[in-house]
Amino acid sequence: MSSTDPLDNEACYRAVRGKDARFDGIFFSGVSSTGIYCRPSCPAITPKKTNLTYYRTAAAAQEAGFRACKRCRPDASPGSPEWNIRRDLVGRAMRLIADGTIDRHGVGGLAAAVGYSERQLNRQLIAEVGVGPLGLARAQRARTARLLLETSPIPISEVAFAAGFSSIRQFNDAIREVFAATPSQLRASATRSSITAITDRSPGSIKLRLAYREPMNVRATLDFLGHRAVDGIEEYREGVYSRSLILPHGAGVASLSVAGSTIRKTATSGYVECELWLDDLRDLTAAVQRCRRMLDLDSDPIAIDEQLATDPLLRPLVTASPGHRMPGSTDPNEVAFRVVIGQQVSTTGAKTVAGRLVARHGELLKFPVGSVTRTFPTPAVLAEADPADFAMPVSRKKAIKALATALADDSIILSPGSDWETVERDLLALHGIGPWTVAAVRMRGLGDPDVFLPTDLGIQKAMVKLGLPGDPRSLESYSQAWRPWRSYTTHHLWAFLDAPARQDSGVPQTGKQKGRN
């Protein structure tokens, strides 16, 4: 059973009976005899088969009248990988709901963002996931509220509004209904680890843990981001990756590291340590979700690895780095600018140019953390900037200007809910932007799992090193067997190429990208 298959009662029951954590977050089981819902790996005694009903989302289980199990905490499981790989209406809507769109703009704003009527949107979501947009948003608010209650000393009255509830009464009712406890009881029963997080955190920060499906090479993902860190907006020090965030109600900083007191090559604990500093607590939901997308924490590593390992060429790479993720971003607009800056230059050169842009046009943070002192310049700022400030060739200056103008006036919208094909068409119409650039934006900025870069010099070198022809046409043809996970193959190949250089010098030596721009 994969994440995109229809729920099959027999397959679901086998997963529940086997306590299979691979399916945590992919489906939930409601137990009619107790009135609770659980994740598949719940350690409790397996209920009778006839007492179980299965749901795609926690929200659907809640809508059916079940409350969350206090033992397995199903609301804290990783998200379903299905919503990050689907490019249809439901997939786009689920990504936007997770980002907090309904809390900020209502169901009407969500419908407008995906280009459908509210009625069509509601009908499609109920048909696919068993609950409408309001029910999904309500479940997310309850999950955020529990997180704040258990990991921060924020007054309970402030937690309600920070989680997105419009009133204290609505907040209290939802918490009691979902968790069978009052907000005060949830805070009082916080685990010892959560209490430690409250007392040991830095002033003004919130510490939490971001769950993922094992296996995952957390260190490799952080290394990828850290070795490309741009001065001013990012920092990578002693295994901790920090970066600034542009959020709906303000700015923030996120610090991410391998779980545990020591940094290991791979993490086996099933979660990433995250510390957040936010200008506005209402941005917690968006900040958490964007960190999850950046680290690709909701993917299904078993399904991906099983398919890629069927290719004898890739099998050694998959075996060497099981659960290898596809690092994304917290801001698709930033990715688009950085990809354009990186055309035809090395990773080091692109970092230098981007750092100068940040120093000149990035907004200072109210609460800097370490060397993270600014946010990346917004499209509106770059659209008004003097191109002479851009330390790059004239053709690339024009591309940056055209991109900034299109993003600033919403001619092009890059967001979790963007239609990938529409974005590709609109970006290709801009001056100086070609297929390589668009493909990189789709992969890193929008999370498309099926992107391959046959004109990338690094990919060509890696494939030749593995014994295949390095011409783009041959590579594109060969890559068809890896669909729909070609983005993961791209990252496997980059890591394979970089590994010897890192072992020799400790610094990644990424080649120049070759794109028709």
C-alpha cells in the first residue's frame, strides 16, 4: 500500500496489526469501542478488525467524532506524503491549508488561490479526504495549540489566538473535543522533555521537535543547505543550520539540528530539533510547515528508495544514503532569485553574489540570531532597486529585474499551491530564464518530486562517473525509469559527485550549471 492508493481495509489492518510506523500520518484508525483514533504504530492492544474505521486525515477522524489517543498522539505524526507530490486541486489545497491560508484569508481566499469556487473546493476535499477545508483548518489549529501549550510558557489566552482561533470559547471547545482535556490539563500533563524545552530554550524562542519517517540522513540534508548558506540570512555552525524566515505577519529565525545532544552522521530518533524566534506568534503554523517542507520531512522514504533501488546504477547510492531527502525552501521567491543568480557560476560564486544582494537590500531583523541578521530581499524591493546594484552580467541583471517585477505584481505566484505547469510556462516567458532555471525552481522552490536536470554539468559528470553517456538526450531518456522520483535521483547524484571533494577538503566542489537561458 502506498500513500496514493485508495484506503484498503485489509491493507490498513495489516499495518495496524504490525504496528507499522511507515504508515503513521498516511492514514488514521478510528476505534468505535473506545471513541479514539490512533496512528498505525500505536502500542496499545490491536482492536478487533470490526471496530476499526480508517481515515486519510486526523481531521476526518475528528469530524467523525473520534478524539486523539493520549498514548500514541496521532496529531504529532508526520504529515502524509501524498499532499506534497500531487499537483491537482486537492494536493495544492492541502499544501495551502497546512501553510495557514484559511486562518489568514478564509475559505474564499483558499478557493481563489487554487482557481476554483468554494463549492467545488469543498466537494473535492470531502470526496478525497473525508472533510472540508474548515474541518482541516480546525484540526491544524488544535495541533498548533497543543504544541504551544506543551512547549512554551505563553499564557493560555494568548495560545488561543496564536494558534489561529478567533475566540477563547472556540479554542476551549476544540481542545476538549479533540484531546478530551482542557488547555490547562494539557499544559499540566506536558512530558518531561517538553518541560525541559520550556526551561532550556533561549529567551523569546520556542523549541519543538519535527517528526519524520525513518530512515532519514538528517545530517546530509543540513549539510546540503549549510554548504550553500548565504551570509546574513543563513548560518551553518557545528551541525546547526539557521536561517531567517519571511512570514505572513512578520519575520523570524529557525534553527534546525540533528536530534540529541551530539551530532551524528545519521539520525535514528525520528525527529529534528527546531528552535524558532518569531516576531508574531500567529506565524507559528506557517513557520513549522515551511521548515518541514524545506527538510522534506513528510516524504515516504521507503517507497522512494524501493523504486530507485531497482536500478542497479542507483542501488549503491540509495544503500549508502537511505532516506535521502530532497531539500526544499522556506520561500519559493528566494529560491527563484538564487537560481537565476547561480546560472553559469559555481556555488561559491553564487553565494557571494547573493550575500551582496542581501547586505544591500535585505531587511534587518528585529531580533537577529547569531550571524542571521536579515531577510532575503522581497520581489517588491528588488523590482524597485537599481540594476547597477546587482554584481552580475547585464543579461542576468535583466533577468532578475524581470523576475522581480513579475513576482511583485503577482503576474507569477510562487507558493505551495502554485500549479507547476503554469509556473513553468510563465517563467519561460521572462527574459533570461530557460529550462534549467525553471526546473530548479520547480524542484527546490515548489517541491516537485519529478524534476531531472540533464543539462546540469554536475549531473552529467556523475552519470559519466557511473558509466553512462553524459549527453542530455541520453540522460533524459534513461531518467524516465526513475519517475515520479527523479528529483530525489538528482540529489543522490549531486551527493555522489560531492562526496570525494568533501572528504578531501571538507568543502563541496559543485560544478557550474549548464542551462539554456
